Amino acid sequence: MKKKVLIALLALTVAVSAMGCGSKKSDSEDSTKAKTESSSEEEKTAEEVETDSDGHVVAVDTDDITKYVTLGDYKNLSVKVPKTEVTDDSISEYINEQLTYKPEEITEDRAVQENDTVNIDYTGYMDGKEFSGGSATDTDLLIGSGQFIDGFESGLIGAKKGDEVTLNLKFPDPYQNNPDFSGKDVQFKVKINKISQPAELTDEWVSNNSDVKTVDEYKAEVKATLETSADMEYNNNKKSNLFEALVNKTEISEYPDDLMEAAKEKVEKQFENYYAKPSGMTLDEYWKSQSITEDQASQYIEAQAQTNLKQNMIVQAVLDAEGITFTKDEYREQLDKFAKEYGFKDAEALEQAYTDAELVKDNVLWSKVCDILEKYGTITDVAEDETTDETTTDSNTAESSDSTETTADGETQTAN
């Protein structure tokens, strides 16, 4: 089971989705692959991250950050953070997902059901003619996964192995994957090659699909992994909530032109390296492929750059207020700590996964500042499904009888 990597400041996948691009699971997987595979001569190694005139690694390089940032009271923040409890039900849910995504071919003569995986050949027709990208052979499809347009998967339920099914459907409007198809009628002819169903949880399945041998060992492994993931999610939410609370208390009077231009160049380069280049496109070609106009792209890049710059300016303001600086060697120590906190073996492993050293640096310094906010602040744990104002400044509003509260001195007490 893969560890979840949480990068805090810039989530490019979310950014693209916000602009109206595809948000299907496959898009997310492609972006993750791009992160690990894309490389550029213009990207820096950790040893080459930008420093100020004193040789310090900084979030923003300016002589006096207080000219632009009126920092809120970062020593008295109080936030609520949802805490996930790993239960028997959540363990079973995870295991059932694994059994569903690693199915076994059925031998009996029965029809396709929900949660079956079918192997199919299909051909798409529009106005009576085959269209590009509408056909494939030997394709596995999980019924109910939502990978295909509405009506495709449900239209196969009831068919048997060897059947040929004709589906008369309509593309959604809008259809982001290909706007030219939006709202158009389409016909698919589908052949069912084989049907598989979710596997049964047995020692044999466990032995073939994990590093342990028995069902009991597998359940224990899943529990440990889910608990680690929950801890990482809790830690990230804690940091995010604290920083958001500080942002809400802080005022930015001005964004220096040189810093803003550099921030825009950074965002544009990230889109180019993470999305356009892995697709074999220029950035302009990528925008067009996503039906994003030049003006829309420009407006988004500027807005995202301002968001990133605001966060970095606040980070620098806290570091300056605390009198904290980092030589390259000291930054390297922080990078290694950050890497291990987010599930990597060490800094080198993180750098292999995220080759953009400047983006990683932004996150490392952000995380350090969040640790400072936590040291001074008050954290109230709440149940995951409890509706709360995560950035509240009144810790006494916690209503959960089993909530816990961590005070500035690190002690834990019951929150009444």
C-alpha cells in the first residue's frame, strides 16, 4: 500500500480542476506520474535553491518584510482539527476495495453485476461513423467505477460472457475531455470477453497480493497503514488550519512587483513541467487542449501566484519575527525532517519524487512555521464528522465530550 504524500502549498491537480479541466481518477494518476517522471534542466537541486545576500534560504527575499506584512498574533491561535478513528468498519471497507480492484474471473454462466470487472472490446460511432478515441480492445472496466460516460457501465449489467451489446447514449454537456462531443448522441458496440468478481479474502489471496501470509496478518497490516495515513492527514490538517487562522489575522499591504513577477513565472513553469511537457505539448497547446483561453490562463496564473506569494510572505514574516534563519546545511536538515514526516525515507527520496526544489522549499519552510504556530497555539481534536469552525479563536466552543486539547506547554487535557 502506497503512502499518501501531502504537499501543502501548491496542489496542481486541484488547481487544474478548479479551472474546469478533467478531475477523473485517471487525470490524478497522470499528474502524479508527471511529478515523478518530469525533469527539466531548469529545475534546481536542493543545494541550488535560491538564497538571500547573506546566504540564507528564505521564503521570499526582501530586506524588511514588515513593509508589506502586518503579521497577526501568531502566538495565540486556537483551532479545531478533525481526527479520524480507524475502526473495524474502515478496515473492512479498505480490504473490500482491494478485493474489488483485484478480481477473479468467474467460471459460472451468470450475468454482469455491479462491482464486477468486465474485459471488453468496444467501438464508438457518431452519426453512423467510427470516431477517433472511441474504440479499444481488451479493456478492463469496473462496473460502477464511473470511468465511462453515464449509461455505459449500467448498460452492461445483465449481459453475459460472449454477448455483444449496443448502447445508445449521449455525451454529457459540457464534456470536458472533448468539448466538440458535448451533448452529442453516440453509439457503442461492446463485446463482453470475460467477467470477474471481487476476490474472496483467503490466506492464498493474501499471500499472492501482499507481503504477509495470513488473513489475520493482513488485517493487522491494513490497520497499521490506515492509522499511519490518519496520523499524516491529521498532522496536515492541523498545520493547514493553524496557518489559515494566521492568514485570516494577517494583512498584506502590497505585493512587490519583482516578487510577483517571479511568483507568476514559477507557477507558469510548474504547469509547463508537470502537465504540458509530459503530454508532449507546449504550454499554449496544453491550455487549448483543456479549452482554456489565453486570458483565462493568464488570470488564473496571476491569482495562483498571488496566493502562493501571500503564503510565502507570511512564512517569512513569522521566521523573521522568531529570528530564525537557515544556512544551506540547516535547510538540508529541515528538508530531511520534512521528508520523514511525510512518509519518505529521507530527503533524497523526496527529491526523486518531487524534482522542483523551489516548490519543495516552499513547503519545508511552511511546515517549519506551522510547527512554530503549534508550539504557541491550542489544538482541539474533534470527531471527523463533527461540524466545526476550524479557524475559531475560542477553544471553549468545543462541544465534543471526548475532545482533547493540547496547550502551548504540550500537556493534554479534557475539553469540556
